[in-house]
Amino acid sequence: MTATDLDLNLLRVFDALLAESSVTAAAERLHLSIPATSRALGRLRRAMGDPVLVRAGRGMAPTPYALRIAPRVRSLLDEAAALVGAEREVSPADLERTFTVRINDGVAATLASAAVEATAAVAPGVVLRFVAEGNESLEALRDGTVDLDIGAGDDTAPDVRSALLYRERVVGVVAEASPLGRDRPPTLRELCAHPHVSASRRGRARGPLDDVLEAAGLRRRVAVVVPTFAVAALLVASSTYVGLLPARLAQAHARALRLRAFPIPAELPPIDVRQLWHARLDADPAHRWLRETLAAALR
């Protein structure tokens, strides 16, 4: 075994230990014996000059140093996997991998079920770990904290790749008991006669609809601003408010929530939902398989 192989193997052990916070669980994940994993931890401690994992109650906790370098280690392992597997095809049935996907709730409500259905049957060893949007920094893609970023956006750096998944439109929703849109789509003036819910993580009450209304000499009253589309849908379902939701989200959940959806009588800009990833994963066959699978599931 070469020194390079040895270092890469130790990094794999480090990655598993940080993910599991347990020597036993890391050993199971790596298909190693517990003594072998314990010896590897000892070598890591000597090589890094840091305890890496320390006792914390009945379990173990990573040190600040280990937490600080963990994303860089994950990034290096991803690059190594892409380099080794660049010229071979991946077999989904044999794939054992966890993909971390950052996604907003409006997209997750429809994409997550489609993604799980598309992957579970053919790749039982794949785990899709969905995390909510928060800080959309590209550093999470660069350091490997996030494998794929899905949402409304575009690539904003030369080292980030982007592909369109689908184009979304916005629809209006009200509770089934509301008279609005019961027999026909409402007019802009009728929309303005009811209080609105705005879904914005940044707390914004104004959106593209307000520009259209202003041009028509109208104005709506935004009575509530909530952080997610899911909260907006639940609030609309139990009130007299009007909400705006992505069409796929409304179509998938309107019946269960007892909502009625209707088209907005205006030309609102469509929402381009894209998947973003770091350039180092372009040639990774497993990551490419995931991207292609998600794209196919959402056509």
C-alpha cells in the first residue's frame, strides 16, 4: 500500500468517524473491524496532532479542529471518487452513498417524493438527505457540505455548474369555502379585495404581482408575511386570505389541504428551478447519475 493510498484510507475513516461520532458505527459503515477502526483513529490523532473525537457522556463528539476540516476532507474524497470513476459507468444497484441536497420547501414538497420514488427502487443503498435553505453560500457546494443545490437561481461563479430542472408558474390559492374563484378565475380587482399572505424567507411583502397591480392602478393588502410556502398554504387553508404558491405544490396538495387553486390574470415571470453543483463533481458518475435521475423524474 502506497503512502497516498494510506492517507486516502485514513481520510475515509476520518469522514466516517465525523459522520457517525462512534468508532463502532464508523466501523460498520466502512465494513472494517472495530479494532482496525480504533487503530486508524489513533493514527489520525498522531498525524493531525488532535484528538479528533473525544468522550461526551455516553457518546463521542468531534473536536473544533475536526469540525473545521471536515468539509475539506469531504471535498477531497469527492474529488478522488470522481477521478477514479471518471471512465466507468456507475451501477445504481451497487451504489452506497448519501447525497445532501439543499432545497426550499416549495420545491421539496413535490420534488422530494419524485426523487425518492425514482431512486429507491433502483438504488436501495442511496440515501437522499434533504436540508432546508438557509445561507445559500456557494461555499457549501465548494467544500462538500452540500452535494446539490436545487431552487430558483443560476450559477453565479465559474466553478459552479447549473442545469434547468423545470420552469414553474405561480397560481393563486384560497380555502375551499372562499367565494373567490369559485365559478371563474378572479380579476385583479377582485384579488385586491381580499387580504394576502406573502411567503418570503427574507420577510418581503412585495413581489412581481405588486408590479402588475401598480401598473393597473391597483394595490393589494399583504396582511401576513411567512417564511415558507408550506406555512402560507396552511394559513390560507384556515383563513379568508389569498396566497400565491408554485403550481406544482398547489396541484399536489390542494385537495388534502382543502384549497382551491386558480390562475393569476396577469403575466407573471416564470420561476426557473435549477440544480447547482460544484465543477469537481462533473465527472463523478454517481453524482451525474443523481442529476440525470432527478431531471428525468421531473419532466
